[in-house]
Amino acid sequence: MMLKRWYVLVAAVILMCSACASNQAAKTDINAWLDKPAHVQVQAIQAGELSSEALVAGYLARIERLDTKANSVLSLNSDALAQAKMLDKRIAAGEDVGVLA
């Protein structure tokens, strides 16, 4: 169920957004990932090149920056970062978390 919510959040954010991050170095790195297709992001997470937490944080920053006027994102999961961090820990422990992570 948690994985399904994560997938829905990521899918919604991918459709709704287009650029931002907190500092210049991270901005360049995360923006490159935010603009890639979801299947490429999943492969990077599985390979350890990208964390779920960083990806979710990037999308949340993008929403915060770009959706202030349009308000097109009606609801965000307030636990999204915590869930992504937990997912990263499960991946690091070698747990099979399914095809989306």
C-alpha cells in the first residue's frame, strides 16, 4: 500500500512539474533526474545512483516553486519524504520492494 501511494505521488508530480532544487549543485543533479522518464528513475534507484528520498525531495521542491499560483496540486502526502527514506533503507538492506523502486 505504501509503495502504491509512493508511485501515485511520483506519477502525479512527474505530470505536474518542471524544475527546482535547494542549492546549485543539487539543483543540477536532481533536475537531470526529474526530467527523465519514471522507468529510468526506477533503474537508477535500483542501481544506487539515485535515492527515493532525493527524488521525492526534488519533486516537492519543484511543486513548491512552480505551483504557487496555479494550485494544480490539490494534496500532497505529508509523509512522502519519510516513506521515501524508509524505502531507501529497505532497498539498502536488500529487501525486494517491488518493481517501482
